Amino acid sequence: MVKSVLRDKDRKVLNLIVESFVRHGRPVSSGAICQTRRVAASPATLRNIMVKLEALGYLSQPHTSAGRVPTDKGLRHYVGRVVVEKALPEEGPPLIQEEFPHRTADFDSLLLQACRILADSSDALGFVISPRLFRLPFEHLRFIKISDRRILIILVTPFHMVLTETLESAVPLTQADLDRASQYVNQSFRGKTILAAQEALVRELPKYRAKYEDTLDNLLTLLKAAVDKVGEERIFLEGTSRLLGKGGLSDLDKLRLLFRSFEEKAALVRLLSDFVSLDRVKVLIGSEANLPNVEDCSLVLSHYGYSNQVLGTLGVIGPKRIPYEKIIPLVDRMAKRVSLAITVFGREVSL
């Protein structure tokens, strides 16, 4: 029976195999490990260690005469023990330092730029998920009529960034109706979320219906439209073409299915919403993502936010043999830079 506990020498061999596979994309032989001179062991001992690692599920052998490649379990061990536990550098890649702004009022431009830098710096697919509008606290909210039933909602956050969304109203409304609704919600619910305002209105409606009947009914219609709107989380994607031909991702039919999954976005949003820590980079390898068509991919993700509140998620998607030691610090640094841009803007700019 193979022992389940890895010795220090076993871990060194596994790490060397992962590093070689990530760099070259080829099965790794015991001879190649021996040539590194980084493990004091004979070729026969190295072969025995690799057989043990294979029996434990850390390695697999594509062909009888070939070397070994790491499995998802082997990659997970490497990421957990070698990369994630290392202290992340204080300074990120120069591209982030030079091109990424400290402040901007245009939230979408900020997120799009972050997405592009992630893609350019990783040579993989960068993604950023924007916050759900109705879950953000607002400092100011305004409704503007576009047409009889189309309404523009403008939300100014406590950190002084502006987000907009268009809504479909169930009934036609005048701008006067919308102005009254805006005035009431700002007076009554400043600092709350749209969702909290809606829930409070449902509870308090009988108390104030006589005085504000039309205004409250119209306001509830608008807030319900905001909360019920499908696709609140927008996902910015940059660098999809970079995945073509990458290790394990050269199958065009599989890539089409992968991009279709990203375009549908709902499954990705549900997955990433489960990770809510602002200060931790999360790595999902292959089947760990539990998403169709991404078993050949790895996701490295983190969150950005304001005042300890998670606002959204960003990260990189690439083949499983992405350079984790480079991508993890990149994603960590970008999440902190986006949070800094939001925070600095909130402190320095007044309405």
C-alpha cells in the first residue's frame, strides 16, 4: 500500500515536475528531473517517487513510454504549497504601476482598463465582473425618462462613483413622477441599497399610502424593475484570442463552447459570487470550477471593494499550465489597485 503522506523529497520532485510542465508543456521524465541536480537522488529513486506520486493521484502518464504530467490534484498541491503561501510582492508589474489610474469617476472605464491590463500582463483571458447595482449603497439616486416606459437610473455611490442602468417600467411615467420618486427615495433611504429601499417600502406602504400614494406606487414599480432586471452583473472580457493554440486549448470546438459559457455568464457569476474575501486570491484548477467546458482551464481570481465591502470580482482564465507564480501576484495586485482607485476617488472628490 502506498503511503499517503508526502515526504519532503516527494514534494520537491512533484514541484519540479509541475514547474517543468508549466514551462514546456511536455511530459517530464525522471532523467529530466535528475539533470536539474535539485534533488539528491538517483534516477532509480526518482522513478520510484514518480510511481508513488502517480499512485496517489498527483501525476499521470499519458503513454507507457512517456514521462509524467501533473493532474489537477498535483497542480493544486503546487499552487497551495509553493505559490499561495509565498508572500506576495508589494509592487506589481510595471504595466499596472504606469498605466492604471488612481482615480476616475467612470466606473466602467476603470473596470475595462483593469480587464485589459490583466489580459495584456498574463497573455491569457482577463475578466472583471461589475457590482450588482441594486446591492450597492447610494448617496444619491435619480430616475430620468428616456421614453414612456424606458427609465435611466443614475446611482451615485458613497465613494462618489457613478453607475447607470436602463429599466423598463410596467406603466408609463412622466418626468414629474420620476422627480417625486427620486426626491422621496433620497430623503428616506440615503446610504441604503435599492433592495433595502424596496423591502422597506413594501413594509411601510400602508402607513404612508394616503399621503404619497402615487409617488410610492411609482417608486415601487421602479425599484422592483431594478431588482428584477436580468443580467445585473456585467462581465468585461479581454483577450479571448490569446487562448487559441495555448496548451490544452487548441480544440476550436471546445473553445467555442468555452466562450459560449462565458457569454452566457450566469454560471460564471454564480461560481465567483461564492468567494467573498477581499484579501485572498483564489485559484480554481480544471474540474474545481465545476463549470462546463472549462475542465482544461484554471481561474485565478480575487475581489475588489470599498471599505471592506466586496463590490466585484476580477481575474485571469487560462490553460491549466499558466505560470501561477506570475499570475497570482498579478491578480492580487490588480484587485488592490482597483480598490485603491475607488477609495482614493471617494476621499478626494466631493459632489
